[in-house]
Amino acid sequence: MELQIGVVGLGAIGRDHVKRLTERITGCKVAAVSEMNEEIGRKVAQQYNAKFYADGEELINSPEVQAVMVTTWDPAHAQYVLAAIRAGKYVFCEKPLATEVSECETILAEEQKFGKRIVQVGFMRRYDPGYVEMKQAIEDGKIGLPLIVHACHRNMNHAATMTSEMSIKNSGVHEIDIFRWLLDDEYVSGQVVLPRQSRISAGEGLQDPQIMMLRTKKGICIDVEISQSSGYGYDIQCEVVGDLGTIRLPDPPTVITKTDCTRTTAIMPDWQNRFIEAYNIEMQDWVDRVRKGEKLTGASSWDGYAACLTAYVLGQCREEGGTAREIRFPEKPEFYK
Ligand code: ISE
């Protein structure tokens, strides 16, 4: 029996996932969709032969939906994740888990009350073959003790609604998550440094670029540039420096063209394509595990909480002039170990 999935929110990533679940992932079916914009919602429902719900919570509670995917705009994530937990249904929530730390805390409490891990957060980079290979090499001791990470996260351009806060909570949050996972470590302090403002993205409420600096328990120092307007493409870089060598995330493979005494390679414009393999692997793994009732291996609600708390502290640091701040986590509950 195919897993009957209900998707709440049909923006770019929601529509991408509906397509992916239908055309690429095996063992599942998009049974229902929900979207605030009724015209879009009904159109997608018709296209994929799914039932349309104007109300996301009604979709979550409907008997034909066995598992839920939350792909609404970020501030609505927590509400639907909580509704799914209360309905006792597995829920895959796109990152971030929530925009407020208190919402993550409620999710942690409700999931523990339910008694089983049923929330997975869509930090898809954990499934990207490049990052997976880096993690393996680090764990195998290939670069010795990791000391420093240099990274950058450049979007080609941004929506008019982008703010300095969102730049960290929506984009930077991927970086925050991936280094915890890659280094198997936790943050102890963080800071945001603001370089000269880009003229391209100069706008009300958006400082761009920003540099996030993080220090981990093991003493690893991380610097990561977050930029919303590279103008040239979507570019994700990551280099881990160890005491025996360094390891670097590969660029996605593209052909090399040589003409007129020049050599060119394309740069992907967006994250949907850059991380397509990661999304596909992540989603197939989630569907397979949910169908078999196996333990989820993707980012947990604890990871979502850790990322949200770190992003919050970094935001506070920026607002208050940039002095480094301590990042203090409570004891990780046994449930999430
Ligand atoms: C976007 O929302 C994503 O989730 C992408 O993965 C990320 O790279 C981008 O910066 C975000 O804006």
C-alpha cells in the first residue's frame, strides 16, 4: 500500500515536492494538498489527482492522509507540525522547523509526550553526496583534527521581502545545521560580522552580505558568508581545515566548454537544481522509513530547535552591535539521543 501523503503549502518548494513525490519517489502518493491561494491549490490538486483542502489542519486530520509534509511559509511551520503530532501522524517539515525558539520548545514537548520520533526537518544537505563524503572522510580521520571551517552561501538574488533576520533564519540555518552534523559538534558561541553593504541588495531591512562566526565545543571556528545577491548564481562552498589536511565540498558537475580561447562551466542559478539529488535521496529515505515504521534518520526536531536557537542568538548579536554571544543549549533529552 502506498503511503498517502498530505502536503500543506504549495509555494515553490511545495510544488517541487508534490512533483517529486509523484514522479520520482516510489511507495507513496500525494493524496491531498492544501494551499491558502485556492486557485493554485485546486489547480495542483486536479493536476495530481489529489483532494484539495482549503484548511491545512483539516487536511492533517482527514482519514485519507497518513503522513504530512509541511511546505508553507516559514512562520506557519510550527502550527502544522503541532497539528500533525497531535493527530499522531509522521510529519516532514521543510526547514526551518519554526521561526521562534518557543515554538520549537512546544514541538519538542509534544513529540516527547506522543512518545515516538515522528518529526523530520528538511535539512536536505545531510543527504547531499558531497557533504556525505566529507563527513565520512572527517570521521575516518583523513584530515586529522578539524580546526576551522570556511564556508559561503550565496543566493543569486532575493525576493523583495528578504530581511537581515530572514537571511539567517531562512538561508543561514542550512549552514548552522550542516556544521553540527558534519563535525558532530555543538555550538558554544556565535557572532555576526557585517561587511560593507552590497549596492545590489541595498534595501530596507536587509544587510547583505553577513558573516556568521561560530565556535564549537571542540573549539572549531567557523566563518560563513551569507549573501542574498551574488548576481552570478547559487554558490555553496565549504572547506574544512584539519591539522593533517583539508577537505572541500565539490561544485556540482557541469560540462566544460572551450571556445574562442576561453573555458566556461555553468553555475547553477538556484538551490532546487543544485541540491536535487539531496532532495530526492532525502525524500525516498523518509517515505521508506515511514512506511516501515523505522526510526527516522534525518534531522530531528531537536536539530530543528538547535538551528533555530543558534539563528536567534546570531540575530540578537547583530541587533546589538556584533559582540560575540554565548549559545547555551539545555541538556539534550534521552529521547533525541
Ligand atoms: C531557500 O529558502 C532554501 O531553503 C535554500 O535551500 C537556501 O539555499 C536559500 O538560501 C533559501 O533562501
